[in-house]
Amino acid sequence: MRRFGRRSLIAALLSLTAALAFGWFGAPVALADDFDPGDTPLSRYAPFGPHETVSTAAVYPCAGLYAAYNAIGHLVGNHSEMTCTREFPGGLDSPVGVDFYYPRDIDTMSRVPTIIWVPGFSSEPGNYDSSARFWASHGFVVAMPHDLVNSTFELPLAAAAALSHANRDPANPMHGRLDLSRTVIGGHSGGGGAAVNGASIPPNVYQLVDPDFRVIGAMPTEPGPVAAAFLVNVPALYLAGSFDLLVPHFLPRIVEYEVNINSPAYFICLKNVTHFTPFDDVAHNATSGITLAWLRYLVDGDPTAASYFTGPNWKLRADPAVDYALRNARAEHWGV
């Protein structure tokens, strides 16, 4: 009887898992190409930029744990294979460090804005290769700090130190090219929580790392809930997925967006996006265009990008890929 009970429980759990994988109550999961981006951020900002890109860590096909991640990603609609570096557990290199992506022609550029992007819990920089190259192709330098746990506030500080060192090192191709006063912090999952924590650090702490360093915004994506959002002191764009079963959209909305009371904050829930969508190629990653629009607004003050976030008729609400969009009282009057 006990054995039968265990088997019944296992069967029930497997059935529930299958139901979740293929959609609620038998409805099929919409794949990434089931939505039409229309003429708002997904199409306007989704194409790659003009710059070829360079990374400091080569990527390879994933094996082991990350191969399992790929299998789950394809099950829930991802189109492309997630890539990996040789960093543990995908390889034998150290799981602690900072990887960089930057424009190949950075030696012809000046005042290049920077992005700190923290991978998710147990993830590593190679998993986000497509997104990092996308941002770098648009003229950003991307620093990805990682320690396998990828969830705490020291990672943004480590990235700030690494960016400062790169900017001051005559032997580094980024030497003297970085505008550290235009830095945006982001991350996925546990790394999204780290981004929230990084955006909560007082500005004078970053300036102990480098006097020129300024964080001007945050873009936590499907962020883990262990973060001090009530201390965030810069404009924040919280992204969530309507089909995210690991970090359901209501969780970061309640424990992070709703308590983000000291700065402008937006909460955007994207249709058909799962927790694995940020690992997909940019063409099928609905977060890509919106993050670039956010970056262009924060970094450049681009008026077209601003129109998606500011004013009484802010356009992001009408994006066909958006399930729902919210902004707090501070955001209502920000940039107007």
C-alpha cells in the first residue's frame, strides 16, 4: 500500500510537470515566435547594432548540467542552444571572475557606457553570450561578474572594480575608453536579485572603488526575491515572464517592485516568456529590445526610447508582447 502510494504520488507529480510544461489545463505553451512584436521596442530595438564584438572568454557547446538546461529550454520554447565557457561546473576553470564583452573597434570610440550583468544562480557568463553580444554591438561594454551563486551585492562591486581596472590599465584594449559615470546594472534570476542589491548600494560606496563610477539605472530580469528593493536609489525596470514557473511574475512584483518606493520603477510582464527565455538567441528573446530601449533612454536620453517609458501615453503598455505594464508614482512624473 505504501509502495502504491509513492508510485501514485510520483505519477501525479509527473503529470503535473507535463501539464505545466505544455501549458495550463492542457493549452499548448506558446513558443517565442508565436507573438508579433509590432512596431514597438521589440522590432525597433531588437536588431543587432553596427559593432562587431569581442569577448574575453570563448564559448562552447554546453555539457553536463547545462546540457540539461538546454533540454528544458527547448521543451518550453527556446530556439537556440545555450552556450558555455570552460568555467565550473561546465569546465575546470574558476567559477569566480569577471568576463567582458566589448565592441571590436573600441579603440576608435570614447566615453563608452557600461553594463554590469549578473548571471542567474548556478549560471555563468557564456549562457548569456547572445544578449551580451547584442548590447556590445550597440556600443556598450558588458562586464559579467560571477561566482556560481550569483545572488549577492558583492558581485556588482567586483564588476565595478574590474571595469575601473580595465579603464586604467594601459595594456587593456578598453584603457581610457569607458564612461563609468553611465553604468546600468542588470541580471537574470538570482543575478537579477544581485542587480537589485547592487542598485541599493549608496553611490559613495561605488565611488570608493572609482571616483568616476555612477550607477544610473537597473534592469533586473525575472529577479530572485532575496533583494533589498526598498533601498534601490536609481530608476529600475523589472522584467517578468507570464510563463515563468520558477519566478512567477507576481513574486518580484510583490516583494520588489511594490516596495521600490525611493526611485522610479517599472514592472513589465512579457507574454509567453519563460525563465529560460533569456538564454535564447536575441531574435527569440523578448527581453532584448526592451532592455536596449531602457538603456538608450537612461544612457543617451534618446527621445524615441523615452516615449516608451514617460508621459501619460507611455507606449510600452501597448506593445503586443507585453501582458501588463505598471509604473510607480515616482515614474509617473519622471522625465516629464
